[in-house]
Amino acid sequence: MADLHELKISRLIDAPREAVWRAFTDHLAEWWCPRPWTVEIVEQDLRPGGRSAMIMRGPNGEESPQDGVYLEVIPLERIVFTDAFTHGWEPAGPFIVGILDFADEDGQTRYTGTARHWTAEAMQQHEAMGFTEGWGKVAEQLEEVARRIA
């Protein structure tokens, strides 16, 4: 298999998979960014080809708009998204293909987040931006929400 330039985290979340899935589908704004950052969900059309648009905001007034599309959605199992396209399949400057997997494991949920990059340089840049710490913190926040709504 070709080098996919992947970064990956995996966490065992102490909540049933249905609650973790609902945390994504219904409560995304509560956990998607590491605090103190926040996110405003502009659109979440959770289907293949559907738009994913949000604005991440930092504590010092930073704004980072994110626009992309969902490539694959398998309820309770997998969500694949990319910023390589915006709504209407308009090409954009690609950074990642994100893959979120949800699986049952001993009454809990195995959550795996994968970021695939077009180049080794983009992967290294993402790693230097704090991928492991950031995506790990987000997984902790996801667990908080999933446990609350379970």
C-alpha cells in the first residue's frame, strides 16, 4: 500500500457506540475543538457529498473557517470527510482526509481518528501543529459528551 501520510489516535470511550455517534451527529459543537477554542457549526449535511462547514474560534479572537464535504457516512461506524473540496465539489487547497471510526469494544466504544495527508510535508506540519495533543483532547471531550447523553 502506498504511504498514506497518516496520523492517528485511538481511544477507548466509556460510553456505548450509539451515544458516541449521537455526540457527533447532534452535539458536535460541544467537543470538536480543544477548549478554550469553540466551534460554530454552519452546516452539517451528514451524507456522502454533503457539506461540512464550521468556524473554529480561538480565545484571542482567532477564526479558522473550515469547509469541506463528507465522502462516506456509515451510521454508527464511520465518517470520512475532506477539505479537498467545498460544497458543490469545488476544488480547494487540500490538507486532509479525516476518517473517524466507531466500534464496539467490551461494552465501550473504540474511537479511532485518522488524518491522511497528500504529502509528507503536510503530515509533518499537522504533527507540529499539535495533532496528537489536539485530537487526543477532542477525544476526551467527545467522551464527556457521550457519557452525559448515554
